Amino acid sequence: MDGSIEARVSHEVDNWLRWLPRWRPGTARARARLCRRCFGSPILAAAGLEVDVPHGVQHALSMRMKGIIDVAVDDYTDRNLPLLHRELRQAEERKARRPYRPGEGLDPEYRGLELDPDPAPDQPFLFTIGGLERDVAAGTEPEQPRPLSQEEKAAIREEVRLADEFAKQIGRRICAALRDHRARIAEGIAGIVEPQVAELLADLDRELDSPMWPGP
């Protein structure tokens, strides 16, 4: 595959379209909070997915585009930002010592989602995946990094600013590239997602019209 951002976007849209038939309304659960990755995302707007599209479908494409940004920023940081690269590498090494990381190794469409369903007030959980992860992390003694000098802190802040600016540049390129794929993205939504949503609404309408449904 060509290493350009545009080629990576095309490749990930291909992957998303191959995944799309696996999506089902019944596999999605209600969310009590807005997804910060998807709500108001310019990437989803560029893809034509900002309104009237189930969140699971949005999230799957959003996280694939995030993966492109992450790889590009990591490469830029490795080559140009030595202090930030060192801090990130040390943070990853400390994280790798944690024996239980349930969010690692997930497919792109499942990354960034809550590991546990939202709790019900009258149905407490015996345990949660997030709670197990916190318990394991609390039982490990974290390695204390060497304190940074004021000069190092200032230099790292500048490198973080440069990395953020580079990420925004990549994001703008992704948005421009996604506009070239809007037609086939819309075709996938119309052919796969919308019929399932329409059938779900029809089932709900039939249940509401059932003579077994309690009257007012």
C-alpha cells in the first residue's frame, strides 16, 4: 500500500466497508454520555456521517481515522521530537508492566468504548472490567520517573505543541481525503445500515399497534 495519508484513508475506508455488514442494531447499547471522539467530529462531517447514523457505525470509522493520525504523529515524534519521544517511551514501558489491560488489542471499531455497561441503580455489579483493571494497577508499585528541570518541562511543552499542530495537519488531510469517498460511504449506509434501522422501527411500530399493548 502507498504510504501517503490519502492511500491510508482509502485503505481504512475499504476495511470499514468490509466490516459494515457485521453491524447490527441489537449489538449496540444505549449510551448515557456523548462519545467525545464522535460528537462534533470534523472527520465524521467530512465523511457525511455526522447526523442520522448510529453511533457504532460512526465510531468504527472514526477510530480507524484516529489510527492513521496516531501512526503519523508517532513517526513524526520519533524523528523530530526527542524529549517527547523519550517521555512517551518511558510511559509505555511503565504501562507495559501492568499485567491486565483489557482495552489492549481490540479491533478499531471497539477501541475507545466503555468496557462496562452503564450501571442500573437497583442492579449493582458484582465486579466490573474497569474495576478489575484499577485493582490490578493499584497493586503494582509504579516506577517514579526522574523529576524534570524547568528547562526540560518548557522544551517538552513546545514539543507537545508541535505534535498537536502536526496532528491537526494530518486531520485536515484526512478530512479532505474522506470527501472523495463520501459516495461509497453513503452507498454502504443506504444499503446496509438504513434497511436494518427501518426494520427495527417497523418492528417497534407493529408492537405498539398490537392488541396486546396496554391502552391508555
